[in-house]
Amino acid sequence: MIFFLAPTTSEERASAVVEQGKGFLYCISVAGVTGERESLPEELPKFIKQARTVTSLPLAVGFGISNEKHVREVSEYADGAIVGSALINVIKQAPPHEIEAEVRRFILKMKQATRKAATPI
């Protein structure tokens, strides 16, 4: 099971999440709903830095990660970028016979945007 860690998570809850987490922690970039955004919160790097002080698990950032610029930014301080809503949009917009090719193209574009070992998830 992959646990979520949000900027609004209490210290008590964060301790429980970190203790039980396996694989990686899904770090929610913003308080609110998922979906594409123009920019990422200014406080996101600080949130990820804080999370690193309490766990050795890889940290993947999601909620609002929707383009290469976001993936490039997140790859500077996190281990992965979760592009779920953006990927769903690619699938919805592609003609049925081109879905697989469009998904591959999108994932490759996101992977090329990383500056280090961050991986779009």
C-alpha cells in the first residue's frame, strides 16, 4: 500500500504514514483537488525537504504535475513525479487507434524532462 503525505498532514499522522509506508511515499503537492495547474506551490521544495528528514523512502510528488516544466522542477528535489491527471487527458484526447502511441510519446517526453533519477509515475 502506498501512503499519502500532504502539506497539511499532522506530525502524528506523518509519523504513522512514514512508519507504515513501503515502496515510496506519495507527496501531495497542494491542499485541494488533483488536476492540471499552471505552476507548483512555492512551498513544495520545503515540504519535500521536511519529509526527507523523517523517512528514507523515495518521495514522489503528485497532484498538479502536468507538463515537462513541472517534472523538471520536481526532479530537483523529489525522486518521482506522478502525472496521473495529465496522462488521463492524453488518453481522452487521443483517437482510439493512437492511444498507445500517444501515451508512449507523453511518457518519453516526461522522462526526458527529468534532471536526475526522478521518474514519472
